[in-house]
Amino acid sequence: MREKSKLNVLINNDLFIACNKAPGMATQPDKTGDECLLDLVEVRCKRPVHAVNRLDRPVSGIVLFAKTKAIMTELTDQFRHKTVEKVYLAIVQNEPPAQEGTLVHYLQKNQAKNIATAHAEPQAGAERAELNYKVIGKTDRYFLLEIHPVSGKHHQIRAQLAAIDCPIKGDVKYGARRSNPDRSIHLHAWKLTFEHPRNGMPVELVADVPDEPLWRSAMAIAENTSDQDSE
């Protein structure tokens, strides 16, 4: 079936389903009317589902859906209480000031422009945002970062990396030199670990990066570097 070819399902059981969202697809219906991931998942499951987390349209990676409202509440509570471990990958065009570190900013959202501005100091109406990052690979022109968000604010990773002059490749909204041909950005929700809402066991999900030359090259370099470090 057509919708199955567009779905990359990572896990599917009676309580929840998680998919690896392709860049360029909306998580939920929006004003464009374009086909979205939620629609495809509901066709697959033959029932309504509820998005537990969301990704911006140009971002790829793990999106989790609950199959009942009760399960959605239990899973979203885990996100709210920061017991969920989220790991992202980003490819940036400038080298960060350190090979690893913690970024803390205060984000102000501009609703009209759908953009967040990161400030170094507290501002009226701004929310504190924190993430940890590490450079895990380098190509001829770009740097691959592993990112662990501590908070979960609107456009947090995009705005915070831009604030240290490391805009994500393709993210012209936050200072990238040029857009990607497909309007994606090189930001990927890579890993997600949460507690199973019934048995309490950890559920660990990993989503492959998009099948695209730069992603493949950066990941190969990172894996080779990791192998060398472990020797």
C-alpha cells in the first residue's frame, strides 16, 4: 500500500507506535493541507492515535504516538518530568568553540515569525533552555554533533546552535548560508529512551539518519573515530 511505503515503523504494539519521520513531512495536519505523519500512522493502525512528541517539518527522526488518551497522558508526563532521554544529531557548518560543552540560553518565541531568539542573559518573557553537545565527527566542511537536550523548548536546538555561530546545515531561518534542495535541515532525532507505561521496563529506540550523502559520510566518519578511540 502507498502509505506503508512512507512509514518507517520502529516499534508498534497495543499501547504505542513510533516512526522515523522523513524530513519535509509534517508531524500533524497544518495549514498547508499536506499529507502528514499522523494521517499515515492512523491508516496503519486503523484507529485514532495521539502524538506524544513532535518534530518540526524539516527535521527527521523519532516521533512517538499513543493509541489511547490515557497512554498519551502517561507518556507525556514522562517528557514533562524529564525522565525521557532524547539524543539528537546535527550537522553544522562552523566548528563549535569547544569539542563538548553545555549551552544555556533564554529563549524568546516570536509567534508571528515562528522563530526563537536565544539570549545569553534572562529576559522578560524568555524561558531557560539547556543542552549538552559533543563533536563526534568532522567532514571536509562540516561538523557532526551529538546533542542531549536538558529542556524541551520551541526550536531550542536550532536557536541555541545558531547563538554560538553554529547554524545547522540548511537552516536558513537560523543563519545557514543556503537551504537544502529539499528544504530539510540536518537535524535528526536519533535516540529516545522512555519507560514502558505498563511494565516499567526501558524502551530504547534508535532511528537511522536519512539516506543522504552528507549524513552517510558524517556517520561513517563518526563510527570510524569511535572505533579508533576504543582501541
